[in-house]
Amino acid sequence: MEYSNSIYGLFFFLFLLPILSAFPHNSTSTVQINSNSILVALLDSHYTELAELVEKALLLQKLEEAVGNHNITIFAPRNQALERDLDPEFKRFLLEPRNLRSLQTLLMSHILPSRIASTHWPENSLRHQTLSNHRLHLTVNPSGKKSVDSAEILRADDVIRPDGVIHGIERLIVPRSVQEDFNRRRNLRDISAILPEGAPEVDPRTNRLKKPAPVPAGAPPVLPIYDALAPGPSLAPAPAPGPGGARHHFNGERQVKDFIQTLLHYGGYNEMADILVNLTSLATEMGRLVSEGYVLTVLAPNDEAMAKLTTDQLSEPGAPEQIIYYHIIPEYQTEESMYNAVRRFGKISYDTLRLPHKVVAQESDGSVKFGHGDSSAYLFDPDIYTDGRISVQGIDGVLLPLEEENEDESSSIRRAKIPLVKVATKPRRVCQAVNNNLGAETGNCWNLLVAWLESAHE
């Protein structure tokens, strides 16, 4: 009897074993997404390009978990922004398997882990953290138009579901980390083994060419940067870039376009880009210098600082060039290197491309302060662009040499003694001020800037 009971128990255990193994061993359950979810609406919406990228980035499971935990807000670029307006080389970079993490960071930077409808849009400028820990800047301009970072909201509340909302935006939002990864990969691919060389030297005793000394890898060019600069605007315009030769082991023109495009994506530095591209030929000259192996650090005044420049300061021939030359340091400096230098030595004088003037840097209020007196400026946006050849540091003022500052003060005192109907010149936008002097249309500056950046794709 006991033997038969044990046999029946064994058969009963073997019968239940497949059934028990079918149940999960852990207590965690997968998130169930219904047909009315915001993710299903995104995949079925007219934002087909964004939905395709989400699938290629393998983000569906991560987004399902996010929707299961809280409501989300998706800022969806229109199809044209991803299909025709996006740099083909940048899109190729995102779709490469080795750059999957960059693609995921880019897409998750368009998603907030909270629900923000147009009726609950913050009135004050606030930054909201995305799923990629990147912060988006939500603003409302005086005309009532809403924007997120540099992208304008075209279709607010375009898709509404119980677990989220989708807003249509005009362009793709590119985080700085993704842009830097793209620039780093591109520059590493363009570097060749040929180093720049100086002009040949003749031995006066033998009247023969001297044998060039061995140049270590990564050494700077033999010629100083001032000998490589183009003639000043009073003598001749800057030369157009010639075809790349053996010495052009860096694609300087592309790197300059990268940092100007980064300025536009960063926001608040459109006037600086206008001067470099439209009002002067400095962008071309900087590209030529970087191609020859030189390094540059650009102290870029923001739009608020550039707006304080008057028409008189920009109307003289060569004035924009001289202003920008004083903001370019022929060294590669980052925010960390400059701050460490001023902390250790107090005051540091950096050479500029405007000889013989130097720009003075010192520590102030835990930051780096440039210049003297009223024309001083603080390091406001550090490391906007750094690729090992070009470094761009945002500052909150326009720097002027000490002599010009004194001349401006003395001239203002002389003008104060003469009764004038108009006491001061109203600061105007740089692009508008120069266009008015040239008799051009005000909108041409931005169109020329966009056309210059698009020429990199041809």
C-alpha cells in the first residue's frame, strides 16, 4: 500500500512539473502596453522618420518601462528635418552600429519623464531633465510662440493619449555630447601622417638647402602663426582656400563649419557666426590656419554683448576683423586649463591675432575674467566646442584693447562738450547695422549663413 502511494505521488509530481516550469520564477512582470498608448500612437503617427529611428535604436522596451512608470512628453521633429534638412554625414554616423549609444542619447533627449501639455507650458524659462539626463530649455517668446532649446513648437498637442503627449517641433535637438562624438570621429578619420612644414632654408656658407631637422609627431608648424595670416583688409582680402595638398593634413574648413554649426545649435551666438561668415572672410582664414596645423582658441561674445556694439564701431573698414582678431588666441586652451593658470599665477597675458595687443585673464568670483575695466568679460559658457584644434569659449562681453578703451572714453568726453541733438547711438544688431550701411536687406545675413553651412554637404 505504501509502495503504491509513492508511485502515485511520483507520477503526480512528473505531471505537474511542466506546468510549474511554465510560470516565471521571479515576481517581476512585464509592462503591458495597450492600443491607446502614446508609444503605439508614435509608431502609427505621421512622424515616420522618428518612429523608424526609435526602432533602429532598440529603445521600445526602455520606452515601455518609462510609460509604465509615468506619463511622458515627446518632442517629435517633423519628417523633413530628419530626411532632407539633416546632414547626410551626421545621419550616417547615427546609423552606424558602433554609434548606437549616441543614437539612443539623441532620441531620449527628446523625451521628458513627465506630461507637459501646451496649456501647462511653463511661463518662466525652465530646464527639464530628459530620459538621457540632458536638460531641455522650455521658453515662451514675447509673441507667444513656444520653443524647446533652439527648436520652435510647430504643432502643440499634436497627439494626446492618457499616458503622454506629442509636440511637433521644427528641427532635431542635438545634445552637445552627441555633437562632440560626431566631431571627434570625423576629425580622427581625416588626420593623415603628413606633418606641416615650413619654408626651406638656405645655408649662406654653402649656398645649399639645409637639411630639415626631424620634426617630432604632433609638433606645431615651423612658421609662426602671424606669418601664416592673410594680409589685412586694408591691403587685400583674405585669399580663397586652395585645393588641399600634402601639408593640409587637417580639414580646417570642415572643423570651422563644425564649430559655427555648434554655435548655432547652442543658441545665443548667432551674431558671432554672422561676423565670421557674412561680414568678414575670417571663417575661411581660420579654416586655412587649422589646415596648416595651427590651433586656435576663440573667445566668443554672446548675442547680448554683441548687441551693445554701435554702428560707428562697425562702419570703419576692417573694424569687424580687428574686433574678432582680438578675441582669437593662437593657443589651445580649455576652461580648465585657463582657470588653473589664473589660480596659480594670478594674471595671465595671452597673445592674440591682433598684434601687439594681448588679452589679460585673471580669476574673479570663481571664474575667469578677461580684459580691463568696462570692457571686461567673464567666461560665461565654457567649452562650447573643443576638438583638439579649435576651442570656443563663450564670454558675456566684447573685449577691446586698453588703448581703444581710453580713446573711446576721451572721445566721449569731447563729444559731451559739444551740444548734439542725438546724445547716444542706439545699439543695433550687428548684421542689421552693417547691412544698412551696405544697402542690403536685413534678412540676407541669416540666409547667407545657412547657405555657407549647407555648402559643406556638396
